[in-house]
Amino acid sequence: MTQQSINIPNIPHGAPIPHACVVGNTMATSSIGGRSQATGEIPEDPALQVANCFENLDTILTQSGFKWTQIVRMTFFVTDESIRDAINEHWTSRYPNPAHRPARHTLVTPLRGGQKVQLDALAFRAP
């Protein structure tokens, strides 16, 4: 199987690793932050960072040929418990049916560089 690295245009990762990797029917992301694709900046507002995280994952899914319905697990890293409200808003818009949502976990932890939220995702598609 061939390994394919995926990167988000205009979003520097700051490390020699891709934003995501696809091998066969599996896609895994690195930590996806709330940096804006339009400006390259990290906004102060946690809700805007959350929106950017979801937009950045949209881009990764499009580039890798995966869909939101193929994500089997997501993990969110937040600096404050209150950020869950913004996450839930975007989460339920993408997964309105509670019977068809991936596994999810949220951890409160310090983050670097002004980031208040990051996510990672694991996706699988049937052969």
C-alpha cells in the first residue's frame, strides 16, 4: 500500500510532519489547529478556532477523498472546558443523527502558540 501525506494549503504545521496521512482505506490526522486558511493566523476567540478546526478537517477530508461519515474517532484537545459548547455546535451540525456519530473524546490540556483547541481524527472506508 502507498502512503500519501496530506497538507492544508496556507497552514504551516511548524514541524516536519504532514497534517494527515492516508494508507489504503485509513486516514489519520496529526493535530489540526484553529489557524485560519484565509489569513494563516490563529484567532483569539476559541469559537473561531473551533470553526477553523472543522474547516481545516473539511479540507483534509476533501483532499484525501474521505467523508465526515467515514470518521470513526475524533479527539479534541482544549485549554478550557467551556470550549465544548462551540465544539458541540459544529459536531451536531455535521452529525445531526445521534445514531450515526463517531466516537469522541475531549481532553483539557495546555496548548502552545495561542491555540485553545486542536483535534485529531481517524477515518476508515470500506474497500
